[in-house]
Amino acid sequence: MAGLRGKPLIAYLVVCVFWGSTYLAIRVGVGVLPPFLFAGLRFLVAGVLLLGIALALGDRLPRRAVDWRTSAIVGLFLLSGGNAFVVWAEQFTASGIASIFVVTVALWMAFFDAIIPGGSGDLSWRVVAGLLLGFAGTALLVGATPAQILHADLRGPIALTLASASWSRAPPGRSAPCTRSGTPPRRVLTSAPRSR
């Protein structure tokens, strides 16, 4: 980080603040509103803002029915599967522990990429070691002990595992529905689902 200056440093700090505080914000939000209402309002506001920005930058809404279908499938995996489970789970799980479970997205992506025909990867010992090291590093940074993780209310960990698996199946622009339909990824229009 010593080499970061100017715009890269600002971008790094923005990611740390906004992405890093997501789980804490969800934890606070589900204390005030029902989880699915909170998640729906959050993404309604984000969707309207990003749609306005995209249209102002000259991007257009999809014209083909297949593009709308593809976007709906990706949205189902990312928002309804990934985010909704995370928001629901944070009623029962601390935000730091939730972030540890969400790190398993990388494990799920490597797993799906290895087992689904046409995937580009395999689960070599180096890949597995790297993923496990990353998971352990996240646990160390969050400060959760293995006992805390193992004694958490099971509703939270199960929902977070399902969320991570769902999230990893549909990364925008690289998901199977996008690739097979030839749907071009739109940078601004596909950024909302990724902003957990």
C-alpha cells in the first residue's frame, strides 16, 4: 500500500469503506426493517441510481428478449439468492462472521469452474491451498475464533453458505447465462448486483 498515491489510493479507500462496511450496514438494517424489505429497498434505490447514471452516460436498456431473460437469471442468482440470504442470515449471525462465510464465494467459484463442463479451471493442490489460505487470512482479520464460527446459530451459516454458492454461479459478464446467450456485459448496468 506504500506505493498507492492519488486516484488509486482514493479508489482503494473507497472500496475499503463502502464494501467493508456492507455487512455492518446490513446488520444495522435488519434491526430496523424486516430483512427482505430492507434488501429490496436497498437495491431499488441502487438500481434507480445506476440506471439514471447509465442512461446519462449514453448506455441503453437491452432491446432483445434474450438479454432481459439473461439479466433476470443473473439477478435471481445474485440478488434473490446471494444477497437475500446474506441479509436474512444477519439476523442470526454477527457481521464479522457473515463476512467470513461470504469469503467462501471464491471456493464455490473454483468448485463450480472445475465440475461444470466447459469450465476453465481445475482444483489443483495449489488452488485449494491458496483458497484455504485466503479464508484463514480473512478469519484472522475479522478476529473470529473457530469456536465462534462453529457455535453460531446454524440458520445463519446455512443461509450464508447458500448465498455464497448462489452468488458464485452468476458473476455478471462471465456467468453461463451471459456467455451462452451472447449478452454483452454493460459495465454500469451490471455493477449494481455486485455491490453487495
